[in-house]
Amino acid sequence: ALERDPERRYESAAAFADDMDRYLSGEMIRARPSSAAYRFLRRMRRWRAALVPAAAAVLLSFGLVGWFVVRPMMAAKQARAQAEEHFRQATASAAIAEKCLMTGRTADLGAHWQDAVAELDRALAQDPEYTEAWSLRGRVRTQMGQREAALGDLDEAIRRDPQNVAARYERAKVLVA
């Protein structure tokens, strides 16, 4: 209505009134070429009663997908962190046991080996895919004289990671001994 260029102005007051009626009823106006964004927003305003439930359904769907996808990923991450903590404790117990073995203090040796195995059991309960825990438990059981159990753990470590050289070496030591 206020354009300087006569070609861009309304032809008459009736055309302007018609466009005002169209605007108020949520329809497209004819005064200017409508952009895609303008047409989209006008349609959205016109059909808002149907869009609100649809938008709520979409948001609910995203929320459910997030719940069922992200939650297990977070639980797996937390389980791995707990398994790593048990592994660190088992490594510390095994190191103490090896130190006792080297210094000849065999009185405490069994308790330290058992502590290490118990921590490794907890680590593997949290994360059965933890190859290093299988390998260390096999090594500890070898030290405890539990040959068959050690072979089982080392075989499991190798099955889960065929490139695990340490587990293969430990297994070979058990078989030769």
C-alpha cells in the first residue's frame, strides 16, 4: 500500500481490503510474491490446531528414541568404568602378591591372589568383553596353581581378541609347564 513503485502498490482500496481479509483469515496475501518461508509460516498458523499434537508426537518420539538408545549406551559406559576400577584394584593386588613372592613372604600370598581374582570376577561381571581382565585372571590363576581355570581364562581372552599376544604367551607358558 505504501510502495513508491506504482507497479508494486494495490490497484484499489478493494484489493487492499481483500488482502487484509486474506491475512486475517490466515490465507496467502497477493500483494507481493510469497517466499517459501512466508507460505510455510502462514500454513502453520492456519493449521496450528493439528500441528500442536503432531509436534508433541514428534517430540515424544525423539524423547523415547533418546531414552531407549542413549540410556543403554550410558549404562554400558558406566559398567566399563566400574570394570576398569575393579581391574586397577586387581592389578594392585596381583602386584603385591608378586612382590610377596619375590621377597619370600608367602604367608600373605594366597590372600592377595584371591583378592585379585575376586576383583577380576567383579570386573568381568560388569563387562564380559574386557579382554585384559580375562588375560590377567588367567595369569593370576596360573600363579595360584589353578592350571585348568587359567587355561579357560586365557582361551577366553584369545577368543575375544585373537591378536592378544600376552594371552597367547601366557597360555603357551601354562601348556609347557
